[in-house]
Amino acid sequence: MRESSTEDPGGEQAKITPPKTWAAGVPAVAHAVQYSLAETSPRRTALNLLDLNQTKGFDCPGCAWPDPDPGNRHVNEYCENGAKHANDDATTRRITPEFFARHSVSELGRASDRWLNQQGRLTHPMVKRPGRDHYEPIDWHEALGLLADELRGLDSPDEAVFYTSGRAGNEPAFLLQLFARALGTNNLPDCSNMCHESSGTALHETLGIGKGDVSLPDLHHADLVLSLGQNPGSNHPRMLSALEETKRRGGKIVAVNPLPEAGLMRFKNPQKARGVIGRGTNIADQFLQIRLGGDLALFQALNLLLLEAEEAAPGTVLDRAFIDSRTDGFEKFADRLRRTVSWPDVLAATGLKRAQIEELRDRVLASERIVVCWAMGLTQQKHAVPTLREVVNFLLLRGNIGRPGAGVCPVRGHSNVQGDRTMGIWEQMPQTFLDSLEREFSFTPPTAHGLDTVDSIRAMAEGKIKVFLGLAGNFVRATPDSDYTADAMRRCRLTAHISTKLNRSHAVCGDTALILPTLGRSERDRQSGGEQFITVEDSMSQVHASSGRLEPASKHLLSEVSILSRLARRTLGDRVPVPWEEFESDYGHLRERISRVVPGFHNFNARVAKPGGFGLPNPVNDGVFPTPSGKALFTCNDFEMLRAPTGHLLLQTLRSHDQWNTVPYTTNDRYRGIHGSRRIIMVNPADLRALGLRDGAQVDVVSVWRDGSERRADDFRLVSYSTPPGCAAAYYPEANVLVPLDSVADRSNTPTSKGIVVRLEPRAAAPNGPDMRTSPAGETVEG
């Protein structure tokens, strides 16, 4: 066992180099291997990587990008960040009870996210008791009894919230929602509330579905792929292999993003000779560097251009047969667009030139099959839902919904976040799902909608929530308004986290706090019924098995299914006729019950046993739109534009390259040329001059909310960077403190991390150069 250390190997003074113009290649392989070998042994590294994303292996805990068909799967079917994440979880470092005896909760709360993650795997259940500042060991029986007693003692089940991250598999996710609803609450916030809730809202309203309708072959055979508000080179690098195949088949790609991203410029596939010794593949045929929040105006202008092209050459542009037979609302939409689109407004909102938008129109007119992909760059805007409705309008105009090589593709950034929603992790599941639960398990689930993530934070702050249970994730660091959220969590009577590794949420806790350590994806899961596996659903609705073969990090670990089954049994007793012990013994029994509750999961056990699993049906691809009218809906969306007062900028938060969700693996972002620091803010050089600031200066970043309140992030270094004029970018979670809890997308309630009004306040220079501070955990921080 490798002992953890309080020394952070990072923290050197920030160094800025030119951004990269290509992604992956040999350096990606080298960085992945280097990081993996620093975490675990060569043998464990090799075992993990050979099992990663294989039909008899485990699903990458990172992004949700789909795997190729089993016959086309490479022996190295993973990306740089996937390899790092898998071996980060398989680290040989261990956090034992002695670690918690040495480090108080207060000290851990001041440590960096990176340092906390690097301490290793949690090995024992731990408890922080009221009035104490250290975690202590506790056995599983007492830990689950303590949590069960708190849940039974609530005045109402709605005084508890049950949060889920996408790291959880389908089986534990189904169990969690079953337990919560058997207890009597729909308070089931999840990470979807903070990422793709806007996608689900917009797609439900227009197409009657809450997810995408494309497959990998659709992407490969598309004539045109639009990549909106995403950085696949860092966040889901295997998408670049799919885009490379699109290009090989003659398809074109347009990238629309506020920052130039290396992966969307050129991709060096390390599995192919041209990616190792050649130049690789140029990905984007056109790059539109759009102003934050300008996507709605872009698609309104693009749709108007298509309408005008149809008027100039009737019958050659729009798919009138599709529009007339399969959609509603076209005439109203078209009339509204013709009357309201203003080119001066469009150009101001997008920061683009009209010729650029017309070039995009020409690419559309030359393409029969179009796929639109997007990620958080679109979903975390205030007007995200109308933006995505306008994207659907665009696809409907030329019949690019529900046919091969075309459609909508919201790209999930977390392994099973889509599967969790399918399994019932949603505070407002439809009545049909609740009715199925009642028929299968003979209890009546609550029907009142529960709390999503933002509303849960607000309820905790108001003292309405007494118990918080987190299944995976790092709630405190993933959520907005960091100081407010931390204060809200501390108002809980008890907080509990089912986790593999240490994170900030364990140090921001209620009067009583529990750490419930669980198995990682790459570890064997042995139960009384034999060795078990879980299942996951990817971004394109493929469901497949996941099973590890490493020995567990500790003999004291329980699986997520075991923890939830035992907790439910201890809490509910005989109140509901659910065979919790049977589910823990053999997950096949649980999947059998899922098959009778969740649509599309019939014969679950038999179908998932086949290599590659199975695909879930999508009614849109069968020509069925489950909307009230039975047709796809054109919508009318008001023009909106994000504006910042004079002397202010619009800020977006984003990941660095070497980062997985809230966990930075290093302090480097090598694709953007930023090394040694995460407390940086990227600003257009013209804006620096206009604000009287210099590249490399230290500033405090202050966000300004409409109620007059302000939030502050101190000690950020200015980096002159290619951002749209008037726009800036900084890393999350460090910049989450700047996002007000009330700043949410209309209709979806998603935090608006892509459009915060900020001002930059210069800091007085230290007399002898940069101020280098050291955190309590030993990390050097540039200030």
C-alpha cells in the first residue's frame, strides 16, 4: 500500500505558452501512461487499459461517448482522459482511518481539489459526529443504522434529498429512486439538472423525447456535422475518432464555439499512422467564434436564410412533404421569423460577420443529412431552451429528424448520466413511470414533484432539508454559488456520501457526516449470488454491461447496490414489499424487475448478456413524435442577447484539458498553453487594453447580479487569449463561486455558467514579485 502525502507535486508558478493547434497524438499516449504509472503499478495499469470499454470489461467512468460495435472495437478503446480516470480510480494510494486522525475536517476543507483526490482510495466507513472536527471509523452496521434512524425520524420524507452523479450505474440508480419513492419523496436531484436539463426540456417540448436520436453510424454518414458549444478534444476525445470517420467519408464539420479548441482544428489519432508520424486529420471545415449567448441569434438568422432561399427557388430547399405531414406550427414560425430577425441584432449578438453565416447556409444547402451535436456551451445559457428549440426548427426545415445520418445529438459529459435519468432519477418522472413502480412493487409512489439541484440547495439554506445523501459525485464543488451552497450543506443535520475517493463535499458537511466507501468500476463485485456486473447507458442510448477484474481497494468496501439495499432495508423494514436482500445477492433479480418497469428494457438480462448490449428504442426514428399533437413542433422563440455594462465582461466557466468533472489531474491545460496554475482568466487582448489591464496582472474577479449582490473570486492571473470581444473564460470549480444560485436558464432551472457578468479589479502587486501562498494541505498557490 502506498501512503498518502500532504505534499502536492504541483503548484509551480504559471507559465503561458502558445495554444496547441492539434489534439491527441503521441503526447496524449505519453501523458496517459505517465499519469497512470504514477498512480498504480505497470501490471494494474495494463489490466485496466486492456479492460477499458471492452465487451467483457468495464465502462469508462469518464464521458458517455458510445463504443463502436464489438466487431469494430480497438484493443485500445479509450482516450487520454479515460485512461487517466480509470487508473486514477485504481490508484494504490489509500486513505485509512489514520489519515483522518491526522487531518481535521477544517483542514481538509482548505485543501485543493487536486490534493484531496490524490490522497487515494477511501477504505473504511467514517463518521464525523456533532461538535467534532475529525472523522472517526465506524462499522457498516452502525453507519447505516445511524443514517436509517435519521431518515425514519424526519417529520416528512421531503426533508431528505437523494443526489446522484453519472458515475452510478443503472442498477444502483434504480435502487436509489425506488428507495426514495418508497420512503415517500421525489427529491431526486442529479447532475443532469446542471448540464443537459435544458436539452431534455427543449426536446420534450418539440419532439416529445428527452434525449438524442442519432447513432454512431448516423454521425459517420452525415454530410454535415455541427459541433456547438463543446470541446471534444478534452471532454470526450473519442468523439474525434467519430468525426475523423465523418471526414473520411466526405462529410463536413462546422465548429461553433467561443474559444478555438485544438481537437476541433486537427486530430492526430494515435491508433493510426497519420496520427503518429503524419499531420493527422483536419476536423473543422469552418470555425465560427461566437459571442457568449449568441447561438440563438445565429440559428434564427440561419433559419431565415433558408426560408429566403426557398422563396428564391421554391421546392429546392425545404422538405415540404415532411413539414406538411409530420410537423405543426411551420407557418406561424416562418411568419414570426421573417418579421422579427434583425441583422444588426444578429451580428451584435453573435459577434460574427454576415458572410460567415451565409457560408454556413451554403454548407447546409449542399448537405442532405445533417447532425447537430452540442454540450454545455449551449445548455448553460439563460436562454438555452429557446436556443435548442431553434436548433430543432433548423433540422425540421430540411427533414433532418428521424432519418439515417441526421438528427439531434446532445453529448453527455459523464458516464451514465443519461442512464440514471432513464432509471427514474428525476424529480418529476411522468405518472406512467410511477404507475409502473406501483404495479411492480405494490406501494403508491408520491406524485408531487420533488426538488432539483438548485431548489435543493435553496431548501437546505432555508433549513427545510435535514438529510442529504449523495450517490457518487462532488455536490459542493459541482454546484453554483459555492459559498452559499457550502453554508446550505452545513445546515443539514446529517450528510452522507457514497464515494470511492475523497473530495471537498466530505469536508463541507452537516452536524453529523458519513463517508460510505464503495467499489470502483474496475473492481470485482462479489456477492452471495456470485460475481456481479452493472450496466450503463451511453449518449446514444446503447445499454451494455460493465464489470471490473481488479481486487477491491479494501476488504471493507461495499458495492453501491449493497449499500443502498441494506440502507433501504434498515430504514423501511416491512413497510414496502421490496426484496432488498435478493437484489443485493444477485443483480439479475433487480434487472428482472427493471425490465417490467422501465420502457425498452424487456428481457433485460438476456439482451445485455450479448456483446455490446442493446439499443433503446427511440420513437422519433420510427416516425412517431410523442407530443400532444403527435407531430414535431416548430416553435417561435424571442430574440435574446446577453449584455454586459461598460467596463464589464461576460464570463464562461469551463474545464481545463487535464481535468475530469471537478477533479483536476494536474495544474496544466496544455492545449490552451496554460501551465502551473488554475486561477487564471482568459481575456481578449483588445478588452485588456480597453480596461487598462496588462497580460499577466493579478486581479479579483467580481460577478454582478441583477439584485445588486456581488460574488468574488480572488487572485486570478490575466491571460491574453483568443476569446470573443467582451467575453472571458475561467476554470470551474474555482469560478463556480461567481455563479449566483438564482442565475438559471429559463424553464430548465440549469445554472447559467456560460454568461455571468463580471468586472476585474486589479490587485496591488507584491513588492518582491508574485505572491506565492501555501494552502494548509501543502499546495503552493499563485496569488
